[in-house]
Amino acid sequence: MTKGIKIVTIGGGSSYTPELVEGFIKRYDELPVRELWLVDIEEGKEKLEIVGNLAKRMIQKAGLPIDVHLTLDRKTALKDADFVTTQFRVGLLDARSKDERIPLKYGVLGQETNGPGGLFKGLRTIPVILDICKDIEELCPNAWLINFTNPAGMVVEAVLRYSNIKKVVGLCNVPIGIEMGVAKLLDVDHSRIRIDFAGLNHMVYGLDVYVDGISVKDKVIDLLTDPANSSFVKNIDGLGWEPEFIRSLNVLTCPYHMYYYKKDQMLEKELKNYETGETRAEVVQKLEKELFELYKNPDLAIKPPQLEERGGAYYSDAAVRLISSIYNDKRDIQPVNTQNNGAITGIPSDSAVEVSCMITKDGPKPIVVGELPVQVQGLVQQIKSFERVAAEAAVTGDYEKAILALTINPLTPSDSIAKEIINEMLEAHKEHLPQFFQKVEA
């Protein structure tokens, strides 16, 4: 057997790919990647070439024997892979723009992974990920599927429920972003911090925080009462919490909680952005344009610092750390999306949760949390219901289930508004939602 690991990245033309390549370079000693296959679709061909050539220059500069292959042929790439990472966006950033803008017309938050935007991203993404799962079963049945594609929790839920793939782990950069933010607040090195995470993707809470194994949760919560410390990711501006609220909640929030606990203020802010044509999708489109101009430079052979503005900071650290821990059976603790298996009471055992796990060669072993604190349990269960029904709608193309899913979501004011939004968004995304139209046309 040839020594080394074969990694396939689906959505290889993503602006995030240099992050991943940097991670493989940094950890080459413990993770000897032999082949890196970057896969994309016809529409992503130009970006794949640009990013792929930058990846080759980065590896050449590092002097490592990693072969980089660029292809539009997924099946050729997947043959005998050890790890498959997924980071794609069905419909590209134009689809994201519709996800954000259409709900705002109805006075409902438009956001990439929450509310109507999250639902439609899931409806477009799940059929594609399940297709990829079929290819993995056939071409690399022993590979681990590491999913970064959003909405990551809903995507992992669908893979666990509607495919035969069991070696799947979902990953998000929010928990590691929170860890880094807390380390900065406390002025200590990230390696000394541990947070017990539990909940769902983009709905995760830090139940306790430790420095060198000693709980410092009270001190951190006290620091979080300062509005300047309220957000740990670039793509969500924090508005600051009411000190009374955050103290009595008594757990660490993630930035996406702003959409639920500060619904009206976040909506007001989004509506202002909508009116000036500056929703997050437009900001990202501009950022991407600038990044790809940088990536084209034949003298560039490192990940440019501007990439951190894209909202994906620490993504490579989290991704490559996870792959290395599985490969090396490290048994360290990391927060990932995996099957609950009884770790969180009150969420079905076969559902996907985001929880601190011991990472082994057999995958993540969730650390048992028991019941979530009563003050957060209800919201987590409500979002899990939304994800479950949404995943079913994505697989079946059931229009009524889509309306039900959106109505269950706490960001939706009523079933009638849910129906109006669903109707307009189905039409807007028609080419990427064949499952909803086949029956009608048949």
C-alpha cells in the first residue's frame, strides 16, 4: 500500500480551500496527505483553476510531496479516498442572496442558516449530499465524510436518516471561534481552554468553561455582559446582551442566538442592509471577488490574511485537527455534529447534535450531557423539530412538509406568512429544487 492519505474536497473551488490547504501543510508531520483532489462543477470551473493553482503553489513553497488534482469528475476523484470533505453551495452566492432578500420582503429574517434561508439552503443541499453519499458507498466505502456545508446540522441529520453512511461528522467553525474568543477575553493561550458544548449546529451552548481544568464560567459570563464582547464571529455583528439576561441564562451563547433572543433588533438591522443593497450575501460577493483577484497572483503562495474577513476564521484548524484526530486515534475532545446516541436527553438518540466528543479512529464518541438546562432546552428541541421536518421535506419534495417546517421555526410569525414565503422561494429556486416540481409536472 502506498503510504499517505487521499483526501477529496467537494466544492474545491471555494474561497475557503486555501484555509484547508494551510491546515494540511501545518500538520503534515502527523497527517501525511499524499493526494488532494479538489472537485467542483462546470459553473465553478474557473474558480477551481484559480484556487487549485494557489493550492499547488502553497504546497510547492512548503516543499511537501502532496499531489493536487483538479477535476469536475467526482467519481474519478472519490475512488479509494480516505476522507471526503464537503464545502459546496448549491446555486452559488446568487441563491444565498435570494435566501436573504425574499424573507425580508415579508418582514422575516433572511439569514443563510436560520429561518427561511436556512430551510431553503437545506432543501437545495440535502439531495446533492445524498447523491454524494451513494458515490461514497460505491467508490470509497471506508472513507470518512467530513461535512462543512451549511446548514451543517440539518445536512448531517439527513445523512444519518436517509443514507447508509454512518462514518459522517459535521463540523462548524463557531465553537472553535468561541474558544478563541474566550481565550482572548481571558488573555490565555487557546490550548488551555476547554468548553463543554451541547446543542445543535448554530444553536450550541457552552455549558461550562475551563482554564487548565478549572471552571471559570462565572468570570466569562461576567465579561460577556460587556456589549463589546458579545460576538465571536466575523459574519454576525454582536448587539450586546442585557447583563441580567446573560447572567440568568448562565451558559455561553453562540453568535447565532442573536437571531432568536434579539429577533426584532436583528430584523431591523437586516432590513436597513436590504434597503441599501448590502445584505450579507452582497458583502460576501464583494469579498469573494477581491479574494479571487488575490488568488490569481502567480507570486502568492500563502493563504492571504483577507480570507479571515470571510467569516471562516479557524476553519482549517478545526477541520484538519478533526481529520488528524480520527486518523491518529488521538482521543482528544472536540465539538462536532454527530449522532446523539443518548448524550443529550430530550433529543432523539438517532438525531444529529453538536456536542463535545472524544475523537477516536472509530469517530466521535459524544460526552454525556444529560438534560440541557431548562432555560435553553425548549429552543433546542424546537429547532431540532424544524431540522427533522425540513430534512424530510428535502428528501420527499413534500410542499406541505416545507410549510410545516417553516411554521415550526421560531423566526416565522405565522403559517400564512410561511406559505407565502415558501411559494415565492420555491419559484425563485426552481432549478435547484426539482423534487418539488417533478410531481406537479408529471
